[in-house]
Amino acid sequence: MFVTEQLEIAKNQQNCLNPVTIFTNFSHQNTPPPLDFEAHNTLPPPRLNPPKKFKICPSNFTHYCPCQDPQRERLFKVERMLHRERHCPATVGEILRCLVPEPVGYKKPFPWPKSRAQAWFSNVAFKTLTESKKQQNWVRLVGDRLVFPSGGTSFQKGVKGYIDQLNKMMPLESGAFRTVLDTGCGVSKCDCSFIKILNIYVVLTLLNSK
């Protein structure tokens, strides 16, 4: 009886599959297929509308500024200087559908910060400000350039001269002053110069132009 049981156990062991074989077969059955990166769907490319091309405006629009048109501002009241406010065209008949042409002799503007102090006169060929503001030291015509001295009416020696006077009264280099608030400078160009010079003294500059 004992021998018969041993033979039966041995026979069952031979009929059993090897665990390694079972694992191998199972792993092969679950191996994912290789990745396929080929396109399986094709769509026609979208139709692109040709870009709209605008014609060049007539030459009398060279210096046209839509929101500050001197002819259009006459339509608004003078009370409280309302006519000097921005009045951009809103109707179809007023909005231009053309490109404003460059003035004759137009040159590429100077890069910042050089553009803070000068501009090509040919780009804005008007002497009105250079004549009416001659005594106020706002802008001067020097050769083929408009030069902005940065001094304005108040600072005949320029902003640097004004800062030097402040430094004599208030020692900016001492570090006791961390913030300077200047109101009513009046000219944005002057503000830029303040920031540049006061930064040398490591002073935070807060400016408020009119």
C-alpha cells in the first residue's frame, strides 16, 4: 500500500507543470505589443484665408494720430479742456483701413536709454516746440536731432545739478534717506533722469508727473 501511494505521488508530480514554465508562459501571454507611432488617421489641412493686405494711406496722413487728431478735436467742447482728451475714432467711416506712411527721411529711433535724451528730427519734423519752449529748456534742435536736456523749466543746470544741490542739504550718500517722493515734476523725461541719478545713491525714487 505504501509503495502504491509513493508511485501515485510521483506520477502526479510528473503531470504537474513546472512553476517556472507556468510563470514563463504567463509572462509571454501578457507582453504588450510593440509601440506603433505611425499615423492611422489622415485629415485634410485646414483652409487658410489669405492675410488681409492694407494699402498705404495718402501722404497727408503721414503724421496722423487717430486719437489726437487736431481736426477731430474741434468737435468736442473746450470746457475743462475736453477737446484735448483722447477721442479715438469709433465709427466705420472714421476708422482708417490703411497703413500710415513713414515721413520722408524717417530713421530708426535710437535704442533705450539713448532715446531718452535725443530723437531724429526727421521722424518728427516740427520746430514748434523747439521755438515755443526755447526759454523753458524742454527741447532743443541740434543739427539733425531733437535733444531733451532733462532740466526743464525748473532746473537750468539739469537734473544732475538739482540732485547735487539736494545732496548738499540732505546727505544722500549717508544712507539715511531711503525714499524720495517728488511731485509735480511736470516732464516724464525729467522723471527718468531722477531715477537714473538717484539710483546711484541707492535711493528708491517715487515720482509723480503732472
